[in-house]
Amino acid sequence: MEINPIIFLCIINYSLYLCPMEIDLSKYSIGELVELKNEVNDMIYGHNDGYLYICNVRSYGSNRREHGIHNIYTLQELCHEYGGENGIVDVYSNNPDLSMIENYGGLMYIVSESDYIKWKDYEYLKNSIPTISKRLDDWENRDNIPFHSRPSFAPVYNREELDNMVKKLNDYDMSFVAPVSYKQNEDLDTDDN
């Protein structure tokens, strides 16, 4: 028979105190233990530590944003679930100290969600314009390309949309703060030349 110590918050004279109590879990039925486990899990997953956690999961060709991550425990659990074999999690957070988090993907500090959204939009434009331009050029010049290299379908975008994207990129409000890696060695230039 093992007795597990549990600490509760007690209110005494309008003040909070940590009150250690011992509960003999062997006296509980399996149904009561499952109910207790569910209550504790609800408390853990429902706890909000006040920081923002944007978790982008890349798994087997799909990309999605994981909602419901509000504390370091649930964040670490998600990072372990997608630790490289089942996928990767890129984490963006305004929590100043995530040094204890083990993550296979990116672990980035952001100032705010609005900065993250502006940075993400800017990166999308910057990375998409060359690809869209090449696809449009290939489509317009498809008669001069070898048959096996020709595009099979017309591009989704047209020149006018591409020009609007280029204009938006040139006029982009650069007042955002880009994410910074928590891992110091990722920011270093590793070029040996």
C-alpha cells in the first residue's frame, strides 16, 4: 500500500497556503481513480500560464496549427508526440524561457501574435513570388520547353495577381519584430569559407 502525498491550496483567513495532505489511493475504486485522473488532466490541460503558444504541426504532408496549448506541460507533450518520426512541431511563443523544452522543430521567441502574423505574411510573399513568377514564365513559354518538362496545368495565379503581390511586398509595413530562435547555435553562420 503506497501513500502518495498531494499538496492542496488552503484558504485560511483570506490567505492561500500550501497544505500537504496524504491520500491513500488504494481505498478508491477503479471508477473513482479514473474520475480523479480525468479531473487532474482537465486541470492540467485547462491551466493557462499567460503566455502565447503558436504550434504549427507538420506531419505526413499536412500542415496544421495546434490549438489548445496554454502551458509548458502540454507544449512539451505535443513536442514529444511529434518528435521527428510522426512529424515536427514549430513553436512560436512569447514565453521568455523555453530552454527546458525538447523539440525537434523550430523553437522561436515572438513579441506578440500580431508581429507573428505580419512576419508570416511577409515571409509568404517573399518566398511565393519567385515560385509563382517561374510557373507563369514556364506556362507562357510552354511551347519552347521539352514535352516531358512542360507544365500540365495552368498556374493558379495570373500576372495581375503576381504584380499585386510584388507591389504589396514592396510596400509592406516592416514594423514587425521577426521571431528569434531560443536555440543560440541555430543563429550562427556555419559557413567554413
